[in-house]
Amino acid sequence: MKQLTGLDATFLYMETPSTYGHVSGLSIYDRPSADFDPLEEWRAQIQRRLHLLEPLTRRLRNVPFNLDHPFWIEDPDFDLDFHVRHTAVPPPGRDDQVAALVARIIARPLDRSRPLWESYVIDGLAGDRFGILTKIHHATVDGASGVELLTIMLDTTPEGDDIPSPQLAPRQPEPVPSDAEVLGMAARTLARKPGRFLVLGARTMRSLGEASRNPILRASGEQLRDGLRGPLGTILNLGRSRPEERDEAPQPLPHNAPSTIFNASISPHRSFAYRSVSMEAIKAIKGAIGCTVNDVVMAVCAGGLRTYLERRDALPDQPMVSMVPVSIRTGEEAERWSNRVSAIFADLPTDEPDPLQRIRKVNNAMALAKGLHDALPADQLTEFADFPPPAVFARASRMATRFQLGNRTTMPVNITISNVPGPREPLYMAGAKLAHYVPVSTVVEGQGLNITVQSYCDTLDFGLVGCARLVPDIDVLLDDIVDDIEGLAKLMDVDVPVALPPERTPGRAPKSAPATKRATKKRATKKKAAVKKKTATKKRAAAKKSVS
């Protein structure tokens, strides 16, 4: 038995009838032969590796009365056929049909009486392909460990890898512990918590003291202090003198998030869209401008969001605020299958019309946000999630949904944008080559849109998940993001196609909305005019100068 950490368990407590704690991945394969049976092969692939895939065979054992975080136990009734399922899309198997199917599947919670995962083999994709959608609870893995889990489940050669056999006899699941046994183990953990809390508090204060010499952290403190100007500051400063006002305060922290159409109470239903672009094109843009791949990803997301919101007359005057998950794994963790993730918060320059200035602003915002994150003891701060009682977490989540806080309060963050590095070498499943691995994340109350991208070999796969009520046309938003990549490539004279060749791209649905066509044509006209205005050489020089 292993007890969940506070951070792992938080993804359980966050679940409500409209918020789900699972994350997913859609893998798309080239069928190696006409008689290939993906369902049987996928089931056999997992069966051979079950002894290496601990997250797939363990289930929850709750502590009575929610006195402490749950435990993982080996499922004595594990049934692989329950978890591996089969479905299909009708011809012609376009990606919009696949996306609709994925949206329905991810809008259902996982069964907590069984191991927290499901895998759906999807037949009928265009180009004689098939897909596999795997749902797994975030309490089990984070982004980095999810990629590791994927690489264990697949082969590195078409012929298949040698799978190490269990060193011991097949493990027999232990009997499910009784309430008294679980309470006894929880009592020992609870008895140690006060001491652990004091030690963790002392370590954190020491780390903060050491980090206070960091200029970015000090500047953040200055900004927070400046926020106490006015009536509140007057009350708090009674009886003491106040420092002089500064002419220009540093701005390392993002401002309050503006209100957008994405930030409202979410429904139980989901929308989903996915596209793949050339990683070579992204790297060429990065090299021409002199920034990072993540800067390009964040900037094109800002550009696509700007176009999408502007078309609806819903673009806020202020930049949006993005949350960017950050792995804090060191490789020395005692527990392999657990969450080791933090986050940074940065302005997303959706208010900036010029694409090169968006790159510069993204670069500056991310540098400041990373500096602040590095100055804080993120690994220690995540451990504080171990201490609040589980019932408090769960009750808070239920209240947020019941009272629709997404409609009543201003959210601190508008959107989550995650860039996950994936495998760089091809992977296979029983000889079927993995063509794309599309991330499928989740949305939470008050934040109805999530953008996640993952690299695989020479492609970059975008997966957008939204609340179906708040973002019903999520495919249009993804088209706007891809259009922004193409516009940036033309602007920088990048002679690398952004779109992948037809045989390497999922089947596309034709755009049928006239308004969308007109908007796309209008954007293309504007971009062509911008290209003619200045030469590509001058633009590259200006871009490098602005980023540096």
C-alpha cells in the first residue's frame, strides 16, 4: 500500500459533476497490414507489460470519514477487458469526427472502484489509420511521468522490444485492508504531520530568506507592497511612516486576469480539436527570430486567441494571463508514479497586434515568470498540500460548482497553456508506427479552455479542450492558431511548410461556415500586405534586436 501525496490527492478532490480529474492522450497509428487487429494487438501489448505498469493495476482505498488522503492498493479483481475497449467513427473518418468522439468520452468520469484508467481503440480513421485514446487520472501521473508511461507501453522498433520478465513470481494482490487497518495506518501518518509541518515551514522560510536576495523576488515583493497603496495601505500603516513612491515600479508579476468568454462556470460537456504542424517549421521560426520554441508556441497561441476573440468583439484591452505547468522532477524521486509539477504565471500578449512584438513580450514575460518561480522553493511549496484535511478540499470544490463561482468571481488565470516534450524517436505498437500523439487535457471551474501541445519526432501536435458551452467552435480557434504560425513563417521568410504532407496529417474537415471563410481570407490579405511592407531581412534583424 502507498499513500497518495497531498498534490496527487488534490486531483481527486477537485472533481465535481462538471470538473474531471483525468487527462488523456490520443495516439494515431499507421495500420501495418490489412488483417491487423488493433484491439487484440493493443490488449496483448499491455498484457505483456503489466508488471512494468504499476499505475494500471492499482486502485484507491479511501480512509474512513476522509480523515486522511487515500491509499493505493493492488486491485484484487483487476480485469484488463474492462479497461481496454473498442469503438469506431463512421466513414470518411475525418479528424472532426474523431474529435467529437473524443469529446464525448472525456466528458465521463472514471470509475473509482477500479484502477483509474480506460483505453479506447478507435477504428475507421482516414488513410487506413486507427487511434487509441487513453484516459488516466491526474492523481496517478503528471505530464512527464505520462510520457514515460507511454514509452513503456510502446516499442522502439517495428519488431518489438524485449520485455524483461518479472524477477519474482507473479505478484498476488493483497487482500483489501479493513477499515480498522486503514485507520491505523492513517493514524500513524496523522501523528507525524504536526512535526513534518514545522520542519517543512522552517525549510521553506530558510529557502525564502536565501531567495530574497534574488532581484526578481525582491521586485515581486515591491509590487505586492505597491498594491497596498490607497485606503487599505493607510489603515495597515497607521502609526508608521510609509516609504516614498517610486517613479517606475518593476512588473515581474502578471496583472489581474481580465474577463473573457472562456472564464465562466463550466458545463459537464466538452469540445475538442487537434492539429499537427511541422516541428521543423517551428524551429526555423525560432532560429530566424532568436527565441525559444516555447516562446513561439505561446506567441502563436496569443495570436490565435486574439483573432478568435476579436472576431467576436470579445477581445479584452488587457493581456490575458496564462498558467504554464512546470515539471519539478529531479530524477531522484523515491516514488516514480506521482505528481511532481508546479506552475508559472505569465502575461499572454493578446492585446498586441504586431506578431513580432508578441514574441518579444512573451519572451520577457516568461523570463520574469521563470525567474520568480526559480527564486521560490517550488518543491517545498507543493508539499504543503499534504496537510489540509481531505474533506476541506472536496467541500470547497463542490461549493465552487454549486454556487457557480466561475460566473460570480474574477478568475486569477484565463487559460492553461502546456508544452510537453515528447519522444524524439519513432515508437511502435505491435509493428504499427505511431504517427501522432495528441495531448488531451482538462478544464476546471471558471477556466473553460486548455491548450496543450506535445512534440513527437518532427511534429508538434496541438490538443485543445474546452467547455462545449463556452467554446463550441473550438476547431475555429485552433485554425486561427495554425494560421498565425503560417503568417509568422511568411513574415520571417521561413521556407519550410507549416502544414504536414497529407499522408502524415489527420483527415481534415472542410470549413463550411461562410463567416469563417471570409475571416480567413481577410486575415490572409492583411498578412500579405504586411509581408510586402518590409523585406524579410529587415524583419529578421528587427526581431532579433527586440528579443535580445
